[in-house]
Amino acid sequence: MNVFKQKCVELRKAGYTLPEIVKVTGRPKTSVYSHIYNIPLSKERLRLIGLASGIRARNLALARKGKSKRDFRKFAQWNKSNVALLAHLMFDGTINKTSCIYNNRNTSLIVMVENCMKEIYGHTPKRYLDEKTGVSRIAYHNVSLCIYLKIKSRELLKDIYLLSKSLKREFIKAFFDDEGCIDFRPRRNLRQIRGYQKNIDILILMQVLLAEFGIQAKVIQPNEVVITRKENLKKFQEEINFSPGVRLNGERSNSIWKKPLEKQFLLAQAIESFKN
């Protein structure tokens, strides 16, 4: 037996794998294999190799996870950003098993929701546009994120009663930005803010929260909360108001304005039109 072959056999019997013998001898894999192919490794050695392989695989997965753009930051405290984010996803969006989706015609609200999401999740959303309706949609496809935000949205609905007025204000503003409108028809002497929602519990919640700001509202079943009278509209303007850049849809067939007026502007006009 030549020296090289004897070395390969000794290393193999000592429990060395093919790559390990190649590394020790510095010879090609095919040359080494021809001398050891019929010398099996012990069961104990195979078990240890399997364990080491599993550890390497787990470490690699963890390293990849740490670098993944799919990670997100959890939060323990409520602030204006995460309250606004979850409120908008609840009112004019969807949190399902695989996606967080937000729909709106107003670019300012799309940008705001995207900026709020950036604080916990850095991945760029998928973007869609319905050219017929002008409604934009942003979507975040991440199962773990969706599960987490679904849980946090339920927590928010429980916690909102105990949060500060500034956070309640963000919650109410999100609702009326998404679901609200100004019904101002001077010829009919009609001035009211209306908010739509299929969930009657949300409407009652809005009525309760508005009352904390001195704003009286009525829940009109099955799906409206309505604010009327000058003092209530004025209080809403002072305490809540609509976000800048949020416009009504002037292209609707029933629109009396026929142009996309800002809701802030229309609310101011409605209040100003009251006779003193």
C-alpha cells in the first residue's frame, strides 16, 4: 500500500469525512474517494455529522433572518403614529392573514399611512391604482406583520377609552378622514358631518369619544354617525378637523360641487354659512 493510500485509509478509520481528508492531504476528491469509498463511517460519527449540519443550517437561517427586510419592530407603547396607522387600516383598509392593505383616493393619506408604517416596517409596499375610480392602494405582504398588527388593532379598540386625548384625537381624525364627509347643501339649509361604518360598535365608540371633546353626535342605524348644529361643527373643527389635503370626491354623480374641494375648506364654509 502506497503512502497516500495508507494515509487516506487511516484518516477514514479515524472518522474523517471525504472533504476533511481532501483538506488534510491536499489531493483531489476523486483520488481520495478511490481509496475510502468502501470504508463506512461509524454510526456515532454519522450522528455527530448530522447534528453539526443541523446547527449550521439553523445558524444560517438566523443570520438570514437578521438581515431580512421582512422583519418589523414591535411596540409596547401607543403613540400618534401607531394609533393612526392601525386606525386607517381598520377604517379604509384591511388586515388579513397575509396582507395589510390601505385604499384611498387622497394621496396625502396614502403617504401618511406609508410614513407611519415605516416606523415599524421598512419594506416598500406594493402599489396599485384603479384608473376608473382614481383609488390608490398600498399593500404590505408579510404574514408575521399581519398577525401582529391584527392583535394590536384589537388591543387598540380595548385601550382607546383609557388613552390620552391627543391619541383619541388621532383615532377620531383617522375615522373621519377615511369614512367621513361634509354634507353641506345651502339651498336645503343642510350642514352636517357624516361618518359611515358597517360595524355599529365602531359608531357607538365614535359617539362616546366625540362626547369627550364636547361634540354631540347621533348614531343613525344601520351605519352612520352624524354631527349637526353649529356648536358641534365648530367644536369638531377646533378639536378634530380633517387632515390637510383630504378632499371629497367631486366626480361622483350626486356631487353638488363637481370638483374635489378640501374637506377642511368645506367644513369652514358650512360653519360660516350659519346665521348668527
